[in-house]
Amino acid sequence: MFDQLLTVRHYNNLDLVLPTLQLRLDYLPGTVVAFLGKLLVHGAGEMNGDRACIVWYMQDKVHQAMNVGECGYCHLDDVERK
């Protein structure tokens, strides 16, 4: 399963760094990325501003350690159609 990262707040000129792949990607506010965090070393470059990163770990042991119930999978029938 992929880990998901959402970055929010007010900042500019930030990169998501994936040294294993030799990549530096624009990491703008509102960006969501999904990848295997235990396989890819990752980090964020230097920036000016105020930033928060909300992370959703898909590993059961993280949910258990934080005493948070598992949310289960989303199914197409769960989405409200308009």
C-alpha cells in the first residue's frame, strides 16, 4: 500500500526530494503524493513560509500504535453520484 502525503499552508519554492530516484519535484500547497515511503527515501527542501504535511500511513502497525481504527477501503458505491 502507498503512503499519502498532503502539504498545506502558505509557502513557495518547496521541492519534494526523492534522492533514490535523483528527483526534485515542485511541492506546491495542496499537493498530494502517494508512494511507498519505506522503499523511497524522501524529504522536503528548504522553503520560506508556513507549511504542514498531513500523512496517511497505510500500515496497520501505525494505526494500532496510535490507537486509531482502520478506515477500510473506499468502494465506488461509497461515492455519492451527482
